[in-house]
Amino acid sequence: MPSSTLRNPAVVLPPSMQVIEVMNPGANSSLVAATRPLPALLPGQLLLKVHAAGVNRADLMQRRGLYPPQPNESDILGLEASGEVVAVADDHLNHWLGKSVMALVPGGGYAEYVRVDALHVMQTPKGWSMHQAAAAPEVFLTAYQLLFELGQLEAGQRVLLHAGASGVGTAAIQLAKARGAEVAVTVGSQKKVDACLALGADFAIDYRQQDFVAVLSQQWPTGVNLTLDPVAGDYLVKEAALLAMDAKVVIYAFMGGRKTELDMAPWFKKRAQLLFSTLRNRSDHYKAELVRQLHADFAADFAAGRIQPVMDSVLPWSEVEQAHQLLATNQSIGKVVLDIASSTLDATLTSGTS
């Protein structure tokens, strides 16, 4: 569908937009300001004027050439954004026009405008800033999927969250506690320990100071029901000692490496399940159902302020390199967000690599 068929007679849209592009994907990639045509909409899609975009480790992986976009999707970084709906592809979507929304996007968030499936957006909760809205979709949908769709977590069960102070980790703490689970996290500093305990975690272990296996073996002698693990590598060997009967371990990243030598006997003895998951390459229908379920289960908690994204930093999008460095060096607690609508994208971004 050509962009001339965008539907919103009340708004005159520009033919082009500013974006951030990846130059030389790989270990020495750089980010540059560029101009692209406005995205053309397909049936069922909305066009957002982006106010802010969340920054995720997937962005760092994509710029290194390790996490390419799905076929026919934007190569621009950014998997979540907040903004105002300024055009729709179909008349039956007119009720979205002018609405403030937060959106899960398959790419394209680092831009002035982004297109999104209408079933992949939620209206911004009352009282939330646009920065908060940009920080929520990817991490809360990922955490919801890992905890409840894959992990089948129930009230009274015990869940271990590695990288507990990350965006996904801080979202998962809140969702799991709201569901009545016991929560333990591993983190890399006392500051992060304090932050996770303040969110409601029952145990927060600084893995640089303590052996999390020894601590949890004492605290939870019958084992861990569910582990959410973005580290993998040798952590799988350690996690085997913590398995409860019928436990599940869900791997959703490989920050600690893709390979390890694993003795399967403890897993077999506990009837444990080792699962792997990503969200980006799921079908549009799957993502739409996930959005619907998250909204149905937790929209009231969002609206009441009982659950909300943890914000580390909001940076102008001209400082995108600094934003990526925050994530790459594990300094952040919660989400890093790029301010797009109220900041200028300089012709030359601050140099750097990630």
C-alpha cells in the first residue's frame, strides 16, 4: 500500500523522516543520522509519531550483525516505542487517531515515525509519561511470556531471575510478585541488590560477593520451580543443583556464552525442562495475543501505579552511543530510553562502538 493512502485528513505528514542507521554492522559498527521516506502502511497498521524509544540489548546485538530483523521488516533499530497515532491504514482503525500509545514494533523505533500492527499497541496508562510508555512494551511482554506462557508460574512457586536489575528483570520481579510467587534475583552490585529488594524481591544476591547456588540451596531447600536465564553458558551447570521437581529453566539470551558441558542426569532426575525463547521472531498473531493477555491481566495494575517500568536514564537520541554503552557495560538499573520528539538529532552523532 503506497504511503499516499495514509488516512488522516486532519494531519499533513512529511514525505520523509529522520532516523538512526547502523553503518558497517559488526564489531566496529557506528550509528549515524539519516533521512528515510515515511513508512508505507499495510492493512491493519498504524503510523506513530514517535515520542520516545526503549533501548534493548537486542539493539546492541543487531548492530553487531548477530540479530537481524525479520524478512520485510525495518532494518532500523528499536523494538518498542511510545507515540501518538497520526495515521491509519483502514477506516475501522480511525478510533486510534490521536491516541497516545505504547507499541511493540518489529524494528524501526529509532525514528521520527514508525509503523506498527494495530494489535501490538496498548493505550498509554493514565499518569504515565511517554518515556515510561516507551520503556514498557518489550520488557513487560518478554517477562510475561517467560513467566506465564512458558514458565507456567503459579502463586506460591519460587522463581529465580538472573540479571534481576535489567529491564526484563525489573519487570519480571513485579509481575511475579503480583501473581503471588516468591522471587530471588542475581545481580552484580549492592546498588542493584537494593533496587531489586525495593521492588519486592524476596532475595537479591550479588553474584560477585556470594555463591547464588549456596545461598538458594539454604533458603529454598526444595528447589527452584522456574529460572529465567539470559546468561546461559556455565550457569546451566550451576542451575542443575537448584532444580525443584518438574522445574523449568528458560534461556532467553546467551550473555555468558552459547556452549557448556552439561550433565543431564540431575535434569532427568527432576523431570526438568530446558526451554529457549525469543520474542522478535514470533508471529504477528502470537504477539497480538500476548499483548491482549498482558493487558487483560495487568492493565489495572499499570493504571493504578502498582506496576510500572523502572527507569534508569532518558537520553536525547543524539546520545544513542552513550545509551548503548550504558547497556553494554551493565551499569543501568531498569530501562534506558531515547527521547525523540523533544530532542534534536544532530547530523553527526557522538562517535563510539558497541
